[in-house]
Amino acid sequence: MDTQTIRTLEQQALGYVPPGPVFHTVDEVAKRLKPEDPVQCIFPDSVRGQAQKFTSLFPGAVLYAVKCNPGPEFLRHMYAAGVRHFDVASLEEVRLVRGLFKNAHMHFMHPVKSREAIRIAYKMGVRTFSLDTAAELIKILEETNSAKDLKLFIRLAVSGNAAAYDLSGKFGAAPSSAANLLRHARKVAHKVGVCFHVGSQCMDPAAYRAAIERASAVIAKAKIKIDVLDVGGGFPATYPGMTPPPLESYMDAVIAAAQPMVEQGVELWCEPGRAMVAAGASMLVRVNLRKGRRLYINDGTYGSLFDAGALNWRYPVRLVRPLVKTGKDSNDPNSRAPSEKMVQFSFYGPTCDNLDKMKGPFLLPEDTQEGDWIEIGMLGAYGAAMQTRFNGFHASIAATVWPEAPPFIFDRAASRQAPAAALKESTALTPNLNAESPTVAVK
């Protein structure tokens, strides 16, 4: 089977034509592109697999939080896997989703919106809006001319103590205020709901139970019937030093706590972001200089690694040195097999700012040096989405890597299936994703 035939089959199996060639490993990306700039490596199998896992485990609507990663590639893969609801937080996200999928359901779950955003979003088909103040409720009613088909959600303040990143300080109404807002919303909205957010990277399923119990108490105080309970996001991913309980534990906690409401006809919604896409991408970066145990790389806190710098978030890393030659070693140090001894490094980004550093530690071979590539994993969430163009540095290259081992497993086998063999073992080819296919078969 010639190379062109293989590539054609790959594109058919993915369901659409990706923007560039398809690679089978991250090492192949480095070997073929020899990139001088950071490359976002996208893993379709992971994105689709997580989307299918959420839609199969959660007994209600799954709203992907677009802010986590608004890349069209990721959105297409999720849509292919069955996700039809999207949590949008800006007018730009509304336009993005509507431009990709005419039949998608969009829900504006940001509690504070500009009047223009409310007005235009409504014209573009958005009917769901969240709020946590009376002033926001008035804005929504005024900018939609008190439309009779609104779905209004009251954002309830809850504790974020179980989360790695607490989001409770900015949004959310106190119980008494939330009860009043629910009563007002019930009078003017077609459907009324309660939503909350337990915080990003929530490590304890019990946090959802506590939040649902608090929501139940507020609803009882308001003495009204709600239509939807939105348990928000916060579902975690696995990072070095952070191994959360399995997703099933979170689902069990939500289902058990919400059962009394469900029995009264209340719908359940959730808004996964990080857990949906974190494992769906890695960044392939290059070492520009080494100073002792400090590696100066071509991506940093003003690029894809904001969390690694500002929050000291640790990501899995792996040396990529695909130019290893067989037989006698070359004089080029980057053509030699890496050292088996692993040591701790810190990273420094490419900008002039002293804040552009990532403490880590990041474990890599002792002889890691200038010219080496490093794969930084678990960057599908809040990686490329938070890039700036400060100092003129910006990563704009993306590569589809398929089929591929789960990107969070960095102990990848040395041997790989041949492309033709991998294609032979895959399931039926998928329909055209650009045509808004309802389902896609995943290997």
C-alpha cells in the first residue's frame, strides 16, 4: 500500500480532512517536521474516547466547556463522538460553535455578559443564560425583549475546597440571594435551573454531593419547581502528583445526590472541560539552551505553559530524540541514544520576562541538551487556549497524531504497528464530519 493510499484511508477514518498530514507518533512529528517552533500534537482517539465516556456515563446533557480548548479540531472530534451541547462563555465562542455546527445547542453559562453579547447570542439561537444577580437578570430580559423561550440558570456559590483551583471567589449567589433570584426567574422564564461550579480539578467526588445538597436547600427555600440542575465542571484529569478517583466515582456521587430531584422530573446537565480534553494534546517543544539543570525552551508561561508557571502545575514530560543512528555513534550529540539516568530540570520560556519560568521539577535524561525536543503531555486543556503573542512568540503549528497510544502514558512501547496494519485493524470508516455526522465509529 503506497503512502498516498494510506493517507487517504487515514483521512476517511478520521471523518474529515485534517489541516495537514497525519502522523502516527509524536516522534514522527519531530523527525519529519524538525520544528523550530512549538507544535501542538492532537490525539483524536483520546478526545473522542473521553467524549463518548461522558455521554455514556452521565444521565443527562453533556455541555463541553469551550473555553477549555476552543480548537476546531477538538470540537469536531467531540461532535463526531456525539456531543451536541456546548457551554459558551463569550460571543466569540458562540460564533465559533455556530460556524462549525448549525444544529448544536449552545448555553451561555458565564454569569456576567455584555448587553451586546446577550442580544447577538439570542439572535444566533442561544436561549440558555446563567446569572447570579438581579442586575444581570434585568439585562437579559431587556436585551431579549423579555422573550418567552428563555432558560435561566441561577449560579449558586459553593465551596471549592476540594479543587486544585478554587473558582468560588468570583461568581455565585449566596443561598438567600439565589432563592430570591429563582423566584423571579420562575415568573419570567420558560425553564429555570440551578448551576454551580465546585472548582477546577476537583479531587473529591463528595464535593458534588455537598453542592447538590446546598442547591436542594436553596430550591426548597425558594418554594418553586426547577427544570434543570447543572452540576457544572471540575471533573479532573490525571497529572504527576495528582491522581483523582475514577470518573465513575464522580458520576455515582452526582446520580445518588440528585436522585430525589430526578424523581420529580428535573433534568441533569454537566459542563466538563479539563477531563474531556486534557489528554487530547501534547506540546512538542525544543531546547534552545541548557544552563546546568535549567532548560530554556521555545514555549512558556506566555504560551501553552501558563499553569506550569503561574500555578506550578506539573505536566508529564518525555525526551524526543528521533534522529538516533544505528551502529557507531555520530559526532552529533543529538543523534545519540539518551542517557538512562533521569534528573530533575526546571524550564524557562522564550520571552524576556523573568516570570517566564516553570519550576517543575521535570524529570528527563541527564544528557538533555540544546536541539533536543521534549514532549509535554496533558496540555489539551488550557494549553493552546491561553497563548499570547508576547515578545513575538506564538505557537501556530498543529499536527494530528493518529492512531496513537494514550498521550498520558509516557512509557510508550518502542515498537509500533505499521500504518497499513493499524488501518487494517480499525473499525468501519467514519462519515464526513464536516457534514455534521451524528455518530462516528471509534476504534
